[in-house]
Amino acid sequence: MESINISVTIPNSVTEIGGSAFFSNILTEFNLPENDQGNIANWFDAVGNTYQSSDEATDLTFFYKMGELYTLTLADVTFVNGEITAYLNTTEKDIIIPDNFGGLPVTSIGMGAFYNNQLTSVTIPNSVTSIGERAFRDNQLDSFILPENYQGNTHTWNGIGYAFDYVWHEYSLQSGDQADVWLSYEIGDTVAGLFSSDKSIFNFYPNPTTDFIHSDLELSTLTISNLQGTVVSEFNSNSSKYNVSNLEVGVYVIEAIGTDGTIYTSKLIKK
């Protein structure tokens, strides 16, 4: 049965408020308390927003925790070609992953990268386009929040893999949704509205890639655009191998026209 609380006073002894702790009430907000000494304290929520004591918490689905978030540095991780493959810091448990290290964008979080580190919160940057299977498993996290794109807009994420029940799952989620820590996630084919259902899928390999892509389709043209729709590379002759090594790390849209006039499209991840 739903509760009907319309206000709540939280004592200064509280240092953490669980997600949905006051959900399904008439209550629409609550004030974050001071610390146990009666002093102003810093708080943060599930997506890395920061607050101080007496601030209003308005999203009743988020958890809130007293303390400071730690922003990772390059010394805290193993970082290869835009992907975090391992977490090396054994101390910090409430972390912000930055959108770049030394100017190189963080575009991917590798399989098991933060596995079994007792993390209690994580904020993922908008630059990330793929999250490997079990990247955050066996921490003090049941889920994490999927980020928006780098323009701050909502987009679709596809989640696949075996969950804790050892049953295969396939989900389509949105930025801001809570994601199961067992699955892998990649941005979906609705990113930035650049994919159309009336076009055929362009099959190529490998994807992600660092230098070349290959396709057995007979094409007359192939263009590669960034997520703003700007063409960054174009090929006008039929080939089975295309050099994309000049592209910066990130996500791109391929559009190709076959020799029979068929229009193809797909997503390219450059690492």
C-alpha cells in the first residue's frame, strides 16, 4: 500500500539515503541533513550531482550519500586507445570517470574493468559509447546510470548478456536509466536520429576498429559522418578495404550506396 507522507525530517546521524527510500509518497522533495556535528556537509547523488546540507533533493528515485566524489586520474586506471581496461586505485569507492585523459576521449569501459573494487557510486561521462560485460560487477552497486551523449542529449543504449539468473537478456534502454551491472551496453542505432529504418544495414568488420574496415558489398560510394552529420571521410570507388585510421576516436555513421542503388547505413566505433 502506498504511503502518504508529505514531509520528512532526516536526522544529522544519516550519511546515506537509499534509492527510492521515499518513493510512492505525496512527498516531492526532502532536505539533506547536516553532519553529526551540526556542520554543513557535502552530498552527491546517483549521477554525480553535488549538494550541500539543507539543499532540496527532488529526484526520489536516486540514492544520496554524504561525502566527496573522487575524479579519476590516468594513474588510477589502465587506459588503452580510449578504453579503460582496469581500475588500479584500491582506496577511492565513490568515483567520477572523466571524459578524457590527457586530451584522449574516454569512449569505452572494458569488460570487467572495475570488477570487485567495492565501489559504492560511479559517474560515467557522456563521451562513453560502450560499456563491457560485467564492467562494474561485484561492487556495492546493483546498477549504474547510463549517460547521455556528449551533447547532453538522451539516446538509446542496447544491453545484452547473461544476468545474475544466468538467462540471456536483451534490453533497449535510454540515457538516465539504471543499467544491470552484469550486462554489456552500446549506444543504439537511434543515436542523434541519424539512422533510418528504410535503409539496409551495412555489414562490415571489424567494429570497433583502429585502422581499416572491410566489406564484401559492391559499392559505388561510402561516406563516414560524425554525430553532427558532417562528412569526415568519403570513398568513391568500389573496394573491399577502407582506411579509417585518420579518424579521431569516437562514434561515426556510415552511409553507403551499392552499385545496384541500395542505400546502406551502420554505426562505426573508432578506437
